[in-house]
Amino acid sequence: MSVENAPVVDVDEAAIPVEKKMYYRFESNDKKEFRVSELAIQQSETLNRLVEAMGYTSEDVENKPAIAIENIDGKTLKLVFQWCEHHKGEAIPVDDGSVPKIVEIPEFDAKLMDIDNGLLFKLIWAADYLNIVQLLNVSCKKVANMAQGKTPAQLRRVYLLPSDEEDEAAKRAAQEAQDPRAREVEEEFEERKRQGGNSFF
Amino acid sequence: MQVDRFRLRCLPIDVLKNVLRTMDGDQLISYSLISRTTKQNVIDLKIKLRSFAVSIHSKLVISLQIPKYYQISLTFDENKTMNWNPEENEPLSLDTPEIVEAKCSKDYFQGCGESLFLENRGISVREWILHLFDIFRHLMINVLHLSEESNHFDISSIRRMVEGLTVNRIAFHRLPLDSCYKLMGETNTFLTGILLKSDLMPVEYLHKIVIQNTEITMFHSKILSLEERIQFRIDDILANNSENIFSFFTITSYKDMNRFLKLWMKGSNPRLKFMDVGFTFGGKKELLAIMNGIKYRVMEEDERRVRPCPKDLGPIAIAASEGSFLIRRKDGVEATVSIFSRRACMKFAVWD
């Protein structure tokens, strides 16, 4: 097991009240361990509820096994916790449902998300799973920015979007996969047509 | 160059929606054109437009305004219309432009961002309008502006573009009289309102146009709005059959207004529901000449009548309160006359 003993980012000790000075240990699905401050955890609704429900003391944190986050790998989780530590104590934005949603990407976040699209994809999934509202907003905005200056044809390539024909073919395939008999019936029908039969029934 | 790709459709649907919500308006329109599914994605965002305006001058521009100053504008085929010369060139057609320039501004007071040039693959302007109606679930063109140089375009192509669609208001800006007249003739079947704003037209022709138009559009014309700089006479209002008349900076006399009220009491302008006439202020004492010889009752301190303003004319309600004059038509229908000396206007509201 590889353990990262130090916090992901330096903590400003003076800024944290004494009673809040507590760290939790989390473990990714590839067994990487992270120590994250309680204040940083508050950025994640999912983790915040989890640690509240567990009611760990400082001793428990050290003595009990790290909390496992089974569907996020270490590389992604590292980015998530870096983001949380940097933005700890910040208010969590409330979504007013407006469209278009105006989101600015701060410099730190832009640098943090200077990653390949595969990792960005995982980061978004993680932000969604852990319910980190603002991380989800900025990462979604990063994806939205890929559309800047792109025509529909270019967008289709960037976002790997299927055309109408491909969508229909996929839908048909899914239907057939659900009901193998439908395909058999269709093939039988085509065969009869070739043989000159004018009625299937 | 290797293009970095992103599997957008593999995101959870709520997250995909969040990505689209953070896209700029022009990007969103580009996205909606990819396939039926992407179009549906944009429809599902339930974006509400505040207004859908089509302006035709040397080029055609569709402006979509979303609340909070956000604006998307689509300019059709700008290059083709440059250097157009009426002597040498055929009238331009709006049917299938080659290029659509899309841009948006988060705050239209601050100007627009970079443009996105979309090659238009045989999609007509009308189809564009219908596509935008679909994705923004909007039902009408709120205003169709026709300005100087719109006469470069073939009028029948303008008609084809908007035929069968609801156009809430049409506005003419600095257009020659014959162009206005032809456009009115072409557009009268879909018109619900007219807004004239021009200092080019002589009064006598304006009179003719409005009367002609209101005769043609008797059952369509809901709003006649005559904006600043128009010199308009009460006779023109008497000849008009609109439900709502707004007329500002009118060159008229209190005597004319008095005559109008008397004629209304006898049964003229039976469709009229509301009229707001601004006039040249001639002195506070003379104001009461408006009510000369008219049988009226002055509304009392706690008396008040209110109803919503006609659709698309703004949030201010039509109201009459203390000090307004209450008059009655021969068939018993009541109306209020509110005179505002400071704003130099008379508000006439029918309460049936």
C-alpha cells in the first residue's frame, strides 16, 4: 500500500480553528491513501455526510482503516483533494437553475485541470459522485470551452458524437440485443421475400 | 494536428446538462445542429427567451435575448450583401445564406465575444428561425425590424421567411415610403402590430399608410405604436381600428382630443381598448379643454381600476385612479381619461 502521509497541499494552520483541526484518511480504489482536512471535506457533500455519520474522533482516524472510495482511482482523487484543500472554507454555490450558467475558471483550477481529456473525464465523474458543486461547475465549463469557435462538424469530432444514422443504428442494435427473436423474425422475413413469397403469415 | 477528444455522451445526463448550461449561446446553437439527439439536449435545457427579434438592414440579423442581458446574435450572409448596388444588382434573396455568423454577449452593453462562422448547408433562414423556435421553445418573432437598406432584399423572400409565423410587431426605421407600403402589403397577413419610427415620411403619406394598413389588417392589428418624431394627428387615430394605440410626440390640439372623446362616446373606434397619446404641452389651464362639453364623473380618493397591460407591451398595468375622468359610451361601456400634465400625455382606457 502506498501511503501519502503529508496533506495534499500545505495547510494554513492559523486559519483553521483548533476544534476543526482534524484530518481524515481516504483510500482510492488503487490503494492510495490521502489525508484531507475536515474543512476541505466540507466541499464534498457526499464525504461530509459520510464523516458526520461515522462520528470519528482523532484517535479513530489514526486507528481505524482509511475510508475507502472504491470507484475513484488515486490520480483522480489526488486532483479532487488538491482542489478541496485549495478551496476549503469557501461558500458552496447554490444552483439557481439559470441557463446559460456563467462560470469563470480561476487560475488555480485552470492549472489543476491542465490534464488530458481522459483524466478530465474521470475528474468530472468524481466531482459528480462526491457532489463537489463548484469543482463540477468548473470542470463542466472546461469541457464546454472545447466547443469555442467550433462548427457542428468539428464539435461532432471533438465530443465524439454520433450522427442521426449512427444513433438509429445503435438504437436498433440495442433493441435487437434485448429481443433476439425480433432479429430472427426479420431474417426469416427477408428470406421469404427473396424466395418470392408475398405473405409472411 | 491531433484533436483531443472528449466522450461527452458518456457523462451522466445531469452532468451533460451542466456542461451545456455553461456553454456560450453560439456554441449551444452549433451543438444543437449536430443531430436530433443534440437538438433535444438543448430543448431539454428549457431556455426561456425574453425576445426574438429579426432585423433586416444591409444584412439579416436574428437577436435572441435571454434574461439578464444575455444576447445571442446570428448574422446571415454578411459578405454577400456588401457593396450591393441597386443599379447593377438583382434584389437579394434571404432564402439560403452561405454563411451564418454567430456570436453572443454575456452583457450586451459590453459588446460581443468572438464570432463563430457556420457554413450553412442549404438551410434557409426560415428553417433557421424554426430551428431556433424549437430549441428555445419560443413561439413568435417578437419584433421584425425593417431598416434602411432592407429594400436590397427581394420582398417576396421576406414574406416567404415569415409566412405563417406569428410576428408580434413590425417596425419600420427610416425606410422610403414606397418600400414601407410594399412591405405592409406583403406582410399584412401575419401582422399583429405595427410600429413606425421614421422621420422620412411626409405626414400626409403616413396618414395614408396607416389607414390603408389598418383597413387591410383590421382583424390582425392589435397594437399600433407610433414612436417619437412622428407627427401624427388625431384624425389618423379616428381612422384606425387597432385595439391599442400608442402615439407619442403627437402634433395635435386639446380640441382634437376633445373631439375624439366625443366621437368615441358616440360609437367611433369600437375595438379600441387603450390609447396613450403624448402631445405638445400647451399650458396647464388649457388641459381641461380636453373635457369641454363632455359629461363625466371625477374618480374619488379610494376609487381605482387596474388591469394588466396588453401582452408584450411591458409590465406596467393599465390603471385609473383618483382624479381620472370617467365617461360613458352610448351603449353604457365606460372609459377613463387620465391626463398627466407633467408627462404631457392622455391615457384613455376602456373598461368593458
